[in-house]
Amino acid sequence: MKSNNQRGIISFLAVIFISMLLIVITTGFVRIMLNDERQSSDYDLSARAFYIAEQGVEDAVTKIDSGTVVLDSCEDASILSTEPETPEVTCQYVSQDNITAQDSLAPGESAVISLKDADPSLSYIEIRWHTEPFSSGALTAYGTNPSPSNRPAAIKASAVSYPTTSFGSSNIVRRTFSLWPSSSSFSSNSVSGSSNDQALETTSNCSGTNFSNYGFYCRARLTGFNVSARDYVLNMKLFNTNVSTHFEVLGYDASGDQVSINTNVYQIDATGRAGDVFRRVLATYNSGDEPVVAKNFGYDYVIYSDTDVCKDLRIERYYTGELREASVEDPGC
């Protein structure tokens, strides 16, 4: 009798142990399933919120093109919903604050910046460049070597202008400035004048103070702009043949307040909501024909030959964000 009771107790305890083990295993599986489901739901809501924010950007572009956009306000988008559980664009903010030109220059490249669509109050521009540290001794005279690797880049900046009402060779003015890095005091150079193709050699201020204040070591200023009467195009190219540099071009009015160098460029900030998930999309939209910075690649040169020239051509271009490359070789090469 005692033996049967012991066996019964042991069986009962085994059943309890197995039941508890099954409960733990089942609870673990349920928790994993719920977690996976939650992650899948969060991912789905995040993706929906992102696409809704993109809709907010597209809606802002439509308003810009139709002239109905409201600037500097968290404007309700036309695709908003009043239902709390319905996906919506919670904020659509469009601004045009102080558009600048930012890019980089490599040997053989030139950057073209059109000021045709600049703010009407533009009076002068400031060119800033070079972000790598250098020793103070590197700012000594360049002499006959314009390409030392331990010094900031020297820039050739050409400002070409013509009257807004007419265009012809007789009324085009080009003033070219050789911006040589130096530790001299900051100076200004005027683009105004009536003589064609004036070349001016000047120095630019380069210092650690500039880098602390602006993020660039070198600064130069071009003044005398009159965008209400003339259209301007700025072309920049490096004198140095073995250095590259980042640059920024900023516009200012006569009072020294920063203004936009391209009034057709808008910054769009749209936030989408799906459930309790928010996604934000920032975009830049140019409603005009002129890019802020146009780049020309390659060296400026022409080959003359009295005999046949063997060609090995390589074409590189940016296409939909990817670098596509093709090459054509002459069979005789």
C-alpha cells in the first residue's frame, strides 16, 4: 500500500513538472511570436509613415509649382486625415532660408554657380574653402609653384555678367580673380566695371580663427553685384594640380545679412504618422532651370596632330545616383 502511494506521488509530481515545463515552453513560444508580430507591425507602420511623409513632400512640391505654398509654417497638407487612427502628414514645413552653394573641387574640375535667381538684395558674396589643417609657414609666397600639397588650394574665380535686358559680346563683362591663400587681412574685390576680361590678382585670408567661426580656413569676398540690372555667373577652378578642396559660396545684402543665392530652391520638411510611429523626410527642391552648382569634369585642353590619333575613350557619368562606366577602344590602340 505504501509503495502504491509513493508511486502515485511520484507520478503526480512528474505530471506537475511536465505541465510546468510545457507551460514555460509554450509561454516562450508565445512571447517570441508576439515579439515577432510586434516587430513586423512596427516595421509596417514605420514604412507606411515614411511613404506618407514622402507624400507630404510631393504635396509641397505641387504647392510650390502652383504658387500656393505657405512658407515657414507647419502647414496642414491637403492629404491630412482627421481620423486619429488614419495615417496622416502631421507637419509640412517649407522654407527658403539662406540657400548657399556647397560642393568640392578636384584637380581638373570647375564649378559653375549661376546667380541669375539670387535674392534681389544680393550685394556681395563670400567664398570659403579648405578644411584641412596646415602650418602657418605653408602660407608663404607660392612663387612659381602653384601646387604645393601642404598648402590651401589657390582658386581662380571668374565672374561673368551681362545686362538682364540684352545679351551680346559687346556688353559681357568678365572679371577674373586669382585668390591666393595668405595670412594677410581680409579684403574685398569688386566685380563691377565696364571693361571686358579684367584679370585681378588678390590674396585671401586663411586662419584658424576662420575655421573656428565658419568651418573653413580661407575666405575671400567679391563685391559690387547688381542682380536687378545684370545676370551673373561665377566660375571657380583650382590653380593647384595636386590638391582638392571643399568650398561654400554665401550671399549677403548691403547690410551684411545673409540672403539666398538661388531663390528657386526650397527646403521641405514633412512628417508622416502611422499609428503611433512617426517618420520625417527632409528634401530640397529646385523649381527653376538653374542648378545651385553645376560641375564640369576633366581638364581643359585640345590635342593637335598632323597624323592619326589613337583613341582610348572612357566615359563616366552619374546616372540615377550610380556611377555608370563605359569604355570604347580603338582597335589600333
